[in-house]
Amino acid sequence: MRHVIDFGDITPAEWRELYALAENLWERPRDFRDALSGHVMASLFYEPSTRTCFSFQSAMQRLGGGVIGFSDPGVTSAAKGETLKDTIIMVSGYADVIVIRHPREGAALASSLYSACPVVNAGDGGHLHPTQTLTDLATLTRLRGGVDGLHIGLCGDLRHGRTAHSLIRALGAFKNIQLSLISPRALGVPPYLHRYMEQNKIRFIEATRMEAALGQLDVLYMTRIQRERFVNPREYERLKGVYVLTPQKLRGARPDLLIMHPLPRVDEIHPDVDSDPRSAYFRQAEIGMPIRMALLLTLARLPKEEPPRNYPGDGARCSYGSCISSRETYLPPLADDGYCRYCENRFP
């Protein structure tokens, strides 16, 4: 493990080591307060964030490290037209680890091509969010004792929901998982995830009604309908509020159901559900701190490695509008069986 672009960059053994380290951080935080003294994390948030941004910054500071970066690209050289490549080359000279969030899919992978230090994907458009997945898996392990054998319902915007995408990908590493994918037909999971679930023999069903699945679930993972991912505002207005979890709907759910949400929520979980003992989304956010601390401890002390940085520029080009390679046209075209490796959409 050097860069964490997708949960698949972490082996099962590395996941177990990260979780064990996080448990030590839960139990003995004072023992680690100077563990990263003299190390620097660069926090590059090209897209708004509260929990992820603060969680990483707080995690680094609790380990005794320093933080540089920005949460508004408008005040950086990116506003002057600087390429992502040049930003990453410069920043990786200053920092020991880079945490990046970007509105374009594949931006974290593109950054890793040019960075001398480890790159952590804190969300790339509607694609992936592996550190939220670390939080989700740590929550399931801490509150349910493990991940194997769970029936998990993912509900909401599964087309654009990077947290759901990353979680589905991660669940391929566990045994006897069953998924209920609950979304409007227009917001179902993208084709590359269908391909992944079939290749990894993950059992799944797709549904449009939450109530039909609730009574069978061990875990309900709610997500919001994401206004910022819609090109057509009317389409967002039509679909927002389609799923709202209420105390009445939970009457048919299991008494040991775990209700999760990556946050922020809008209107998809009624505030009255907060007092239900099955609600775990605020604990989920708290559990994200030690697992991110464990990740930073693992990556920030790795030696720097100069990447090649000169890549061939010929070959097929991705035409997907939100792919990083459609904007940063110097990037080398990366393909895997006819799919773009930056955004995972099929080449035309």
C-alpha cells in the first residue's frame, strides 16, 4: 500500500492491520500524540467538505503533525490555470502525504502519477471515496463484530454516490455478502459496478421501494440525492425526497438493524430517527477519526519516491465529461479492457 485511490489498494492483511492500529488509537490515544511530529499533511480540497476535511486535519494534528492546504481552489494557483500535475509536483515536495478531494472523477489517480509522496483519495466526483469506506467497515466491525455474512441495503442516489460505490467495491473482499440496492431507476448503480459485483460473485437485488427490503436487512446505509451531481436541476427537483426514513417505516425493521449514513444528510432521515438506538451515523463519523489516524500513521512515514512523470500521450481518450482526463488533456490515457481507468466508463 502506497497510494489509496480505491479500497482495492489495501490488501485484506493491511485492512486488519489498520483496524488493529485504530483500536490501539481508541484505547491509548496519548501514546500516539507525537507519532507524526515533524511530518506534514497537505489537504487539497477542490470541493466543499466538512467531516472529511476536518477529520483528516484533526487526525494529523492529534498525531503531532502539521497541516497545509486549502479548502477553496479559488484562492490558489488553480484559479490562474495551473494544471493538477504542476500543483501535485509542487505540493508533494512540501508534504509527506497528500489528501485530495476533487469534483472530477479520476483526479486522485491522476495525482498519484506525479506525486513523490502517498496520495489519499478523499472523494473524486461521483466515483469513489475509500476513506469513507474505511470508516464504514470500522463501524461495522466495531458495532456488529465483523462484516462477513451481512445483508446490507444501500438506499438513495446510487448512480452518483461515491460512498456507496466504494463500499460496494470493498465488500467484494468479504464473505457471504448480500446487497439490496434501493434507488429510483434513473439513479441506479453505474455499469462498472454491475460488472464488479458479477465478477466478484456478490449477491444483489435492485429495488425501488425501501419498505419492501427493510425487514430483511442487517444494515441500512442511507445516502442523499446529490444536487451537485445533476446537470438538469429539474431532474433533481423530481427525485429529491423520494426516500425519507421515518420512525413509522422502521416499525417493520429488525431490532438489531444498524442505520448508517456517510453524512451530510438533507431530508432522507427524519430527525426523530436520531433517538432510535439503531441509528449509528453520528457514531460512524466519530469512528472515522481513529481509522484515518491509522491510515496517516501508515502512509506519512513512507520514504518519498520520485515518479516517472513522463508518460506516453497517445492512445484512446475518454470522452466522459466529468472525467479528469477530459480536462487535464496531458494525462496519459489509461484503459483496462475498454474502460477508462480514471472514471471507469467505457471508451466510446
